[in-house]
Amino acid sequence: MIGERIAQIRKEKGWTQKDLAQATRLSRGYTAAIEEGNQQPKIKTLALIASALGVTIEELLR
């Protein structure tokens, strides 16, 4: 699941959900919903998250 992978990478970086939200300029609630699987992000949003985390979209999809 994409949300679980985002959470895993975020935690590996030592980031909180708030850190990710600030880095992407998305709301913390929205990033949390993605991680929990309650929201399906668009490709554009995935690109934004991947860039903030320093990974490729392909790495998020593994």
C-alpha cells in the first residue's frame, strides 16, 4: 500500500507527519489520510511527496 510506504520512508528519515506536511505544503490531515489509506493521492501529489522525501515515485510504489 502506498500510504504505508510513505510512512515507512518518512519514519526512516526521522520525520513526523507534520514535517512531511510542511515540506510538501499539504495539510497534516491530508498526509495522514494518505498514510492511513483513506485518501488516494493524484500522481502530482505523489511527485510532491517523493520529492520532499528525496525518493522517486517508483520507490514509493514498491
